[in-house]
Amino acid sequence: MEKQSFEPGKIYSLNKSIQVAEGGIVSKQFIKNKGGNITLFAFDKGQGLSEHTAPFDAVVQIIDGKAEVSIDGKSRIVSEGEMIVMPANIPHALHAAEAFKMCLIMLKN
């Protein structure tokens, strides 16, 4: 299934494209095709994704705030403007010590 919510050639503000919901996690998938997908997420303080693995490499770009990202048991703080790569088949998790927004890019082989 191919999906594209971005209009080609138009400029977008990722920060303005998704909002934090009180006590929740919001996701908005913008592109999905055979090469991968791009999804925006907004996490309220205290929310997160429990440890899991994925069959593809994933890039997390923090748009606003800070996230605690754990990869293979090692925790890191990733801040606005920073990115981190979560390798395929390695356990990882995300936690919001404060509200944050991120862009997740999944890269299929």
C-alpha cells in the first residue's frame, strides 16, 4: 500500500503538523511505500513505547522536547534537533520524561 499525505513541493513544519494530547500518544503516518515510511509522533509526559524490536533500521529525529531512548539496554537522552538510529532487530524503547515530538523514519531493505 502506498500512502503519501505530503503534497510534493510544499513546505511543511513538522512541529506544527502534530500536537501532544494530554495523557496520550498521537501518531500520524505521512508516507508509506515499499522503501519504508515516515510517521510523526507526539508523546505526553510519562508516555512511551515499551521495549520491542523491528525488522528494519529506524531513524528518530526529535522535533520538540527530549526523549529517553533505550537501545540494547543502554539509555540516552535525545533532544530537539538531534537524531538517533535504532538498528534492526535490536531491542529499543522510548520514554517521555517530558512531552516531546519526533519523526520516525523506517528504512526497509
